Amino acid sequence: MIFRATARLATLAMLALFCGNLLAGTTGKIVGIITDKDTGEPLIGANVVVEGRPLGSTTDIDGSFLILNVPPGRYTLIAQYIGYQDKRVEGVQVNVDFTTRQNFELPSATIEFGDEIVVQASRELLTKDLTSSQTRVSTEKIENLPVEEIDDVLAVQPGITRDASGNFHIRGGRTSEIGYQLNGISISDGFDKSRGLEIENESVQELQVISGTFNAEYGNAMSGIINIVTKEGGSDFHGSLKSFVGDYLSTDDFNFYNIDDRSAANYSMQGTLSGPVPGFKDKLRFFATGRYSYQDGHLYGINLVQPDGNLTPTDIPFPTGNDSQEIEDFLRTFPAEPMNYRDLRTAQAKLTWQALPTLKFNIEGLASLEEFRDYSHEWRLTPTGDVTKFNDTYALSFVANHTLSNTTFYTLNLSYQNREFNEYLYENPFDSRYQDPALFAFSGFRTGGTNNKHFNRTTEALIGRFDISSQIHKAHLVKIGVEANLTELFFEDYTLVPAVDPNTGLTITPWTPAIPDRTSPAFNSYTENPMQFAAYIQDKIEFESVIINVGLRFDYFDSQGRVLADQRDPNIFLPINPENQALTLEERQEIWYEDADAKFQFSPRLGVAYPISERSNLYFSFGSFLQIPEYRFLYQNPDFKLTQSGGIQGPFGNANLDAESTVQYEIGLQQQLGEDLKLDVTGFYRDIRDWVTTSAPFATYQAGTNYVIFTNRDYANVRGITLNLGKRLSNNYQFDLSYQFQVAEGTNSNPEEEFFQINNNNQPTVALAPLDYDQTHTLNANFYYGGDTWGSTLLTRFNTGLPYTPFADFDEATVIGVNATTDTPKNSRRRPNNFVVDLRTHKDINISPLRFKLFARIFNLFDRRNELTVFDDTGRATVTTRNNLDQNAVFPSLFFVRPDYFDQPREIQMGVEMHF
């Protein structure tokens, strides 16, 4: 499979060796001046080194020094000069993409030679070279938050919101607009732009969220970048074991069936180990972690009916009336079945070889194996008939980092990623346990049958890139680079059909599963090999009075797909034109398709930071951003298997899609308030064009049979303001408060929305409306208070409700005397506001040489019922006036109790960590 692309990757990698890389940031730099403490004169030729790292520099004629290529973290710097005392500065913080300034004043060696001065670095609150909105979360901060996984950390970052399905959005963009980076290389799955790897919190050295404009080195994203840098092994051995158990503690068993069951619904075990490889001193170091996690989930089904349609044996007679207590007593005699469980195994290992003081190699492997089920309300009484999903991901990367001089270094990065997603009830499609899906009620709960869907998707990617950074002048740090990304995408999707006797043409009885014919519209399969190439040049210009980030990016994409030669006769297996009917399939293949066009575009970026004073910093940024559409919209049903049954069919893929694009502006102010308090205020505007949507219907040679394809036509704009107020740790407490006001309007919230609009005989969308994920007000606050061996964090989240389209505007209908059903404006109402509080508390116990940490986490502390989804007639998740179920529906009143419309109830976790 993917090895057919290896030769092409090798060619592009050779090209990369001459041009540079699209390397997302993984390091920062340290600059400063070394002077004589008494005279203030610069010390020429003084040495400064990073303790424990083969990094250092020598001062020039101005006493200035520069250390490039420093991984994020806290370090000790040592300055030395003959005739002067050595000086150590501890706790110097380095962040990805930023400049850390640390000056030294060295006193004369008037005391015994060899003594040194030790001080703590003063941590600046303001980031002088910040030219766009972003937040950085260190490993220490993650440890104190009431979070379990990386998604929990992202959910509370400024600029990020979540929709009703839990998907992330940055500044009003679609969830596919976020670019995910791991150690400088993309881990976004091209199929749907989701994060392709599961990263554990314990592996994170620094998490960077760029919610505003971003530099030219970042690409194939429109609304934001999430950049994760993982840990490396140190010079000493360290290890930890961590485990916790948890359960839901709620009395709301009306909405959450079986929630009062007292058992360990969730548990996790994790271990980490890092340090030097024995026998290699500090030249070879490692970091490794592994985790097993199981979550029963909070949504349970009732194992009332078996897939074969038989009732699960019970001693209680089936209720004949609608008495709710009688129904409840009856249902509680059946076993509960978890319907949103998750079984996760992850592993990560990084090996670091410091071959030379100036040459370092990293080899890192990651794997995650996930088995889970998404809750489906219709299967609540037959839960064992629904599908299970499997998400297995593997990644291997090689990084070579070579420092050519004090001012220049390059990075070569090669990565292989494989993600396979499967969805089925039984792996063997011919399993005799599959049942006729017709064995269920016409509406409401299913009362038998099986979900016969079989889905398999594999995304294999080879990524190669090379980046060179050089401080060509004291004020200019230039980066140049290229990246090549070759992907092989395999897709297969079908639903089992009844087997047919080949001799008689009749359906076999009893019901027997069969795979649909490959030429049938019921069978969708393809293998595609898209190719991406990008190059950029970026200059960071730093003066005392202004810092400028300016860059230009070039993106090239070839879908290597096909488009129709004759749009009026789309189905090669079932042609409509008589002339094409007369041709054999082989003859049609010669004339049916044309190659899609390759796409390319240039994108300028500009960011300016202007320090107004020592306590104020103003910044402005502008950028043109684009991204390649999700691959699924390019290749969906590429054979255009239309039926001749009439109507509007589709949507079908379009391998000729252009890139989606946005222009973004922002202006912000950093203001220091006191010694430990900082305020950030940012205003932003986004103009989004060429969003993927569906086209107007294409006519075929057969009257009444039309179809639509994906095209670039949707538009949106987003505007808003963000305020962040933070206090660093002092006097045993710290806090962070972020607020965002946002208005996100567009034609359609997702690419397929226009198709359903047309299919429902509604008019095409011509006006802007609030997007489905337009969250007007978002407030996140976390407060930490603690001492050396104990601490607690309270995390609070508030947001106004997301919009929805009401089924009927009853107030207006009463006034004008009509039944306003489907003519109400799109997304003209709001769901209830959401508010949740989480708590984490810990206590450290030292029993040398071991250190223990006892901790407890409570999610949804006050067990609040947050309504994520609502009924469209009442705007609430608790009640509806509509009953459109068939008269044969089982327990119709129970069907309108929707546990999946609510956020999870209170969950308590208790655990212990052991460090050595």
C-alpha cells in the first residue's frame, strides 16, 4: 500500500534538503547581555551555558549572547568570565517560539576564586515578542488542574469552545479548521481533520494553543493551532505509577438509568519511566509511558430484547398499561448495558541520542488502541444489537537536530503515521448472528434486529521535512523550510443485505447476511493517494521598540483524483446515455473521467508587537490562511453510483475542490497590573470564504434524476473580544480568568446542511444565520490554593446556550393566527445556559526515597443538569409536546426521556501517584 508512495517521498525529501521545512515551533531562544556590575561595561568573550544541556554561547563586542534551539522548560544558566565571579540563575523559563531575556551583572572576583552567586530568575509577566493570541500550558500547570485527558485541558483554554457533540471550535471556525502538531509535525488526520493521536497529559512538556493569527511556519489550518511538545529523558532516573478509580454519584436515575449502581465505573493505571540508558552516560536518554483506561460511561441501555427479537427472560409480566412505576419496576429486572463505554490503551517511548554536543537525534513511537461505543437512543432496549467502534493509531518519528554554529541550526523530521478506524457489530460480515434489521418497531425504540453497518477506513501518511533557522543579524531570526506529505487513504463502507439464491434469484430464508455488489450504490469503496507540498520563509525582527513577525507561505496540493467528463451521465456502472450503454465497462473507463487539477496558493502573514512600556505591550496581526478540504469531501462515492429512481441524490465527492480560506485580523493589549497580575485584551475579526458545501442540483439525461456534489460556496464571518486575567503563583495562590464574547454567522454550519435543505423542499440558503456552535458568552476560571505538600484547584465553566431552529414559534403563531412550523428562522432560539464546577485536591506524603500523592477529582461538583441538546418545540431537554411515534411503539413515554441530551452527572475519582 503505502510503499508505492515511498519513491515519491524520497524525491520530495531530496528537494527538502535544499529548501528547508514547514517546522512548527518546538524550541525557543535565550538572549541577554553580560556586563561588569560596577562599571556597566560589556564583557566581551564571557561564556554562558545551559546546565545539563550541551547549549551555550559567548558574548560579542556588545556583551550580547544568543542561545538558539532550546527546548521548552525551566533551566539554570551559568555565566563565567575570567577575573569575575560565576553567576547561576535558576528557573529560567523557555517557551516555544518565544525569546527569553536574561541579563547578567558579574562582580569582580574579590573573594576566593571558585565561589559563585546563585539567584532565582525573575519571570516576566509580559511576553514582549507576542504578536498574536496564544496560551501556553506547562506540565506543572496540567498536574494541578482537575483534568483527566488532553481534551479536558483544551476545553478550558481561551478562544476554544465545544459544541453539543463535544467537538472543539476556535473562534467560530468549523471543527476541521484546527491544526494539530506534535513536536513540530502535523498529526491531523487528513480524512476529517481530527487529531490523529491520543497524547497523555504525563507526556506533555508544553501545550501551546494559538487561537489568533499564526506565523507562516504553520499551515493547513484556518482557525488555530494546537502544538504539543513531549518530554525527553533527563540525566537522572525518574519514574511514577498512577492509578485511580471513579464512579458517578447522582440521584438522577430518572434521566440516567442505572446511575445509582455503586461500582467502579471508571478506572485507570499508568506508569512512566525516564533517565539515561545505562552505559551511555548522558549521551543516550529515554522517556516512556503507558496507560490503560476504562470508562463505563454514564449512558446505559436496558437489555430488554435480544437481537433475534426475543424478550430477555424475566419473572415479571410485561406491563399492559402506561403506569410509569409499573414500567420502571419491570425494566429494572433486566441487565443494564453500557452504551457509551471506552476502553483505551496508549503507549509512548522517546529515545534521545546526543551524538555530539551540536548533534541530537530523537526517535519516538506512539500507539493508541481504542474500543468504544457511541450512544444511540433507538437501540436503548436492544443495546447488544448496535455496533462497536475501533480506533487504532500508530506513529513513528525520527528527528535530527544539528547546530551548525551559535547562530544557525537545522532540523530534519521524518514521520510515519497509520490510523485505522473500524465500525461493526461482528467482525465477520457473514456471521450468522446478524439479524434482519426489519425486526423492530416502525418508530421509537428498536425491538430486535442488528445494526448491519460495516465501515473501515485507514489513513497512512509519510511526512518528510527539513527546516533551517539562522540569526543572520542581531535583529533578524530567519526560518526557511519545506514539507512533503504523502497519504494513502483506504475507505470501505456498506450495510449488509439479505443473501440471494444465485439460481432462483430469491432471498434466502432464514435471513442470511451478504455484502452488496461492488457496483451497487450500497457499496462504497476507494483507495486514493493525495499529495501535499508546502514551503515558507519567516523573519522574526526584534528591536527594543518593536518586534515584527513577517512571512510568506506557499501551499501545493494534488488530490490525484478524478472528475466526470460528462456530468449528465455520472454512473459508469449504470449509464443513461444510449451511446454509453453500448460500450463495455472497459471502454467507458477510457472516456468517463478526467484528472483533477492541482491547486496552489501564496499566503502572507504579518504580526507586530509594540512595547508601550515595561508594563504594557500592544500587538496587531493579520494573515491569509487556507486549508485543504477534508479528504472525505473530495472522494465520497467517487464512482457516482446514482440510481435511476429519481429525486436529488448525493452528495458526491469533488476531487477538484479548492482550498478553503480565511482572512483574520486581531489587535491586542497586554497590561501588567501589580507584580503578579496580568490582563490580556484581544479583539478579532475573521472573514471566511470558500467553505465546502453542496452544489445546486446537476441534471442527468434522465428527467427527474438529479444529484449534488461538494463545492466551495459557503461564507461566514466571526467577530469578538477576549479578556484574560491571570495571577501567577504567590502567597500560596494563583488564578486564571478568561472571558470571550463572540458572534459567529454563516450560511451553513456543516458541508451537508445545504443538501438536506434542498431535499426537504426548502429554499436555498441566502442569508447569514448564527452557526450551530455560535457560543456568545464563554467564561472559564480556575483558582488554585496550596502549600508545599498540599493544594486544591477549583475550575468553573460558564457559557450561554448554543442556537437551535425552533419547530414552531408558538408566540408568533398565536398573534398572526397561523401554524408556524418550518418557516421559523434558522437558529433563531437559544438553548439554556451551561454552568459546571470541577474540583481537584491533593496531599503529598514523602517516605524517602518514594514520594506519594493522594488526590481526588470531582467533575460536575454540584451535579447540575446541563442541557446540551433540546427538543425543537420547547427548547428544553426535559419535555416535548410532539409525539410522532407509531402506535406500535414500545414504551413511548420512555422514548422522550433523553439522557444523551444532558452533560454527564457528578463523577468522583480517587487515586494515588507514586514517584521515585
